[in-house]
Amino acid sequence: MSLHQFLLEPITCHAWNRDRTQIALSPNNHEVHIYKKNGSQWVKAHELKEHNGHITGIDWAPKSDRIVTCGADRNAYVWSQKDGVWKPTLVILRINRAATFVTWSPLENKFAVGSGARLISVCYFESENDWWVSKHIKKPIRSTVLSLDWHPNNVLLAAGSCDFKCRVFSAYIKEVDEKPASTPWGSKMPFGQLMSEFGGSGTGGWVHGVSFSASGSRLAWVSHDSTVSVADASKSVQVSTLKTEFLPLLSVRFVSENSVVAALRRPRLLDLRLQARHPETEHPAQHVGHGALPQHGQAGHDRGPQHGPGDAAPEQHHSSVYLRGGQARLSQILHNWHRWSHDHLGFQDLRVFYPGPSDNVKLSEPPRSSMRTDRLRWAAPPFA
């Protein structure tokens, strides 16, 4: 584990470069600061200034090394580095409300932007005019889009919004995409086609985070009612939901086909695993929580605002989970907490990776460290 305090101001969003030697972050304003690792220190290398409103989303393409940003000024910019200088290119979003989230597609030939305009802008580069243009996915979204995630096929797009819904859309653009093959989510995928819809009907809450598995057949999302849900398209879109006792979870990522990790509103990481049918029992498959990483010096009080008159009210903060090395193997988790610092948690500290037959790793003894990871409950790897 390593801990570094970049600024005194809150960090509202961030993104890593491919090898995690640089990080782009926004200090709760209209700027993006890029820090570079220099030995054991992080040194500010660049400042990106083009937005005139608070930046709400950053994503860094690992292959093309381009950065995309979006903000409350209803604009998005694609930043490319040339001769050591980052140059912005304006994106035509065509929205009348603030942008809320942005993410590159797996092939990095397009990206998606969520917004408060109740739509998703799917953006691609138009070489004839040398600019980025967008197409809109509108129906049946009825509220602000909070989270997005791309399917591995570069066409399907999952979206979570404030209307309590998690949806899967087709973001196929014939100008840049090859004709997609059939998937468990469907075979006909014209642009804007609604492939699946989950939630609503008086249950759930704002969908804060969505994530496809590496195969693309499973979709996980976390809602404001403190639930984690997983839909399996290979099993007639069967949905499993786990109700947790914590405050609302803010983001979720698959770390294997059977396991997800979720970030809580307080500095905790929740490890959930889909337990397959065990040959010695007849219990059906279910989602089981395997514990959470507590805050420093805190045993775990996530049922709500239980602070007394002499206690300080808990601060809100932005939590996020990042994967390094792909979804098949979790090698690094980033948890942005306390609104000003980044906690760089290695998987050897958290032990939320799942060793294979050749890893020869014993899970009997929890690590002893200042991170209090000894409070993290231990469990065997999920069944194959």
C-alpha cells in the first residue's frame, strides 16, 4: 500500500494511464492536473485548462494514450499529446444539461457521455471534418445518467440512471463499427436499440455503478438502496440481488466471472462472490458477501448516521474501483476516499484476487498491516 496526498481540495474524478505511472485528476474545479511518478513521489507534470465549468468525468485510453474529459459546462474534450504538450479537441455533444460521466470504448474508436439531459451521447471521430461528433440515445431514459460501461464487443453499452433503471443499449455506429456478432443480449443491434432493462417498479434506487463481466454475458450494478444486482444473459437474463447493510454503494467491477468488488460510501471495499452449487449441498447459486475493508481504526458502522453529539458527522467522498491487468485477475484496486487522498491498495494487501492452481497461495493467515486488513473476512476462491 502507498498513500499520497495530492491536494487539500477534494478530488472529484480521476483516471490512470496504462502503466499507472501517471494519474489525471480534477481538484473540484475546471482543471485537470496530471501527476507523474518520480521515484516515491508524485510530481505535477501538466495542467489541462479548457473547460469553464466543473469537470465531472475523466477517462484515459490505455492504447491510444488519449484523455477525454467532460464537465458541467456541457462540453467534452479529447486531449492528445504532441511534443510533450496536451492539445484539446472539442466534442460536439449537443446537450443542454451538464455531462456526468464519460468512458472510452474497448477499441477506443468512440466513447460515451452520460448527462443530465436524459440521454447518452455516443461520440466518434469524423475524419472528413476532423472533429468528434455524437449520436444520441434518448428513449426510454427518464432521468440523469450516472454511470456507463462498455460490453467487450465494443457495441453494447450499459447505463445506470436516476430513474432507478439499469439498461443495456446498442451503440452500434456503422461509420466506425463492423457488423457485430450475435450475443446473449440479442442479435439485432441497430443504434439506440434497448436490449434489456432492469429495476424500477417502486424498488431500487439511483443506479450509481454498472459493470460487464469479461465475457460480457453478466452485468452487475449497484443502487442507492444498498443493493448489488447481477443479471446473467446466458441464463434467460436471470437477475440475482444482494441487499447489504451498508450505506449506498457507489461503484462496482467484475474481478472474475463469479466475483465482483464494490466501493462503499465510506472507505470500504466489499467483496462479493457468486457461489456455484456445491456437490455436497443442494443449495442453489447465490451471491455471498465476504466482508469489507474498514476505515482506519473503525470496526464498521455502516448502517447510517449513528454518530453521537460528540462525534463528527461522516464526510461524503467519491469512491471508485479500478482494475489493472484486466478483469480476469485483479492486481490493483484504487479507492479514492476522504475526498482528498488516493489510497493505492495492492491486491496482496486486500487478498481479493482469486489464485489459480499454479499460484500456490495460502489464504489461512490474513496480512498484518496498518491498513487493518486483518478485519477483512477470508473465504476460499469461488468454485470453478
